[in-house]
Amino acid sequence: MTRLLYIEASPHGATSHSGAAAREFLAAHATRHPRTEVDHIDVWNLDLPPFDAEMIAAKFAVLRAQDATPSQQARWNEAVQLARRFNRADLYLFSLPMWNFGLPYRLKHFIDVVTLPGQNWTWSREAGYRPLLADKRAVLVYSGAGTYPQDSASGIPNQDFQKPYMRQWLRFVGIELAGEIEVAPTLSGPELLGALKARTAAQARQSGMRF
């Protein structure tokens, strides 16, 4: 059975712009693929272990094949369980707003916890870094108050650290980026915002049917 993991990174629930587009995607996908098993992670209601000095020490103990203390091993096991839940999916859907030009801190926390050596990436002196998640695909639904050009021709330095970070992280673990949907700029007036939401909802439905 195909597994789809939906990771929701906005704390606004039903009023979230990115979340609304993601729900359109999921409804359309369910219509076309009713047998897909959907898992939902709301990073704001997930018990994430602290990514602190003890977690980092445990991570490097594993990476360097050193003996971890019982406390480090217990902390590591918490992260491994979350990583395995993440790794089990075949398809991924993320909805995330832009915060301060980047990611909400809870999504970054989740990514730091689940991105583990031996679970979804590996490293060796001979081969360097290698991804371990093959034949998996993701769709990203973004929202942002403004829009930020990413071409150097504008003469404006790139201010968007939301999309490049997500793209690079997916590449790092081996997940193919299958599509992106952007709800922006959400600081538009009511008429323009309504048109924007209708357009992105239609785009999300089309993407959900194809995914």
C-alpha cells in the first residue's frame, strides 16, 4: 500500500493559507487514489525531543561508531523512532508558511531530529555524503506574506531562504521534488487574495490528482 505523509508546519490550523491548499491537494488525491494510507504530522502538536548537546553527542557517537552512554542511547532512540515514521512514507506533502524569510522553527526542529545518519543518509571517506531515501517524491505547499525574486537580474539579493532550504534538504536525503505550490503574497487586498487562493486551490487539486 502507498503511504503519504502530510507534514503541517503552520500553527494556524483551519485559517492557514498553506494548510488550506494542502487540504485541497489531499481531497483530490483521495478521490483518485482512495487506497493511499495517509499519515498526518502537525509539528506544533508533536512531542519532539530537544535537539540539545546530549542529542548532538549521541548523533556523533553513532556517526563515529563510538559507544553512546545509556542516556545518549535513549535520546537517540527517540529520534530514530520519529525518523523511521518519516522514512516509511512513499509520498510526502508539506505545508509551510515563510517566517522571517525561512522556516517555522518547529519545522526546522523536526527536520533536525529526523535527519539521521544511517536512517536517511550516510557518509564515508570514500563516497562522502549519500542519500538513503530512494524512489520517494514530495510536493511542497508554501505561503508567504510577500514575494521575493530569485533571479540575479533584479539586482536584489535573494531573500527567500524557505524554498532553497527545503529543496536542498530533500536532495540530501534522496527525496525527489515532484511539485511546488505557492500561496503568495497573502498581504494582498481581499479581492486579490480571494483570487490567489482560488488559483492555488485549483493548482493543488490538479497536483493531488496527478501525484
